Amino acid sequence: MAEPLRVETPSTDLARALMQRLHAFPTELSEEHGAYEVVVTLLGNPDRAVVDVLNTVDDWLIEHGLDLVRVHLHQRVYTLTPRR
């Protein structure tokens, strides 16, 4: 199984909204020291799963008017901004 992808979120409400959008993937809400993350288990083809998750995160960013989000994958951190 592939390493989970983690998405930092600014609040639990936004984390739960993202989890609802990612209904095709197993997700968990992680909270540590006031920071929130949605942990996404990647199913099936890992490359396709990453693309699907990132597209969903992009839609979530746009819907909630967020400027950016940090995504953790394979011990790297990426900043995702919504498509314009």
C-alpha cells in the first residue's frame, strides 16, 4: 500500500468538508497542537490516486476561497494553489 497523502487544513470544519469531497478514499482527521490534517489513504494505482486527490483538493480550495494548502507526500511538502 502507498504512503498516505496528508493535507493541512485551517480548521476542523474545512477538514470535514474535504473529507466529504474525498468520499472515494479512506480518510482520517488528525489534530496535533491545534493543527489539522486530513490523512488520505491512496487506493488502486498510486499515480492515478494522487491525481484524483489533488484535483479534489483543488476544487475544495476554490469552493472555500482558500489561497493555498500544504500537501505532504513521500516525505516532501508541496504548496497547492487553486487553478485560476
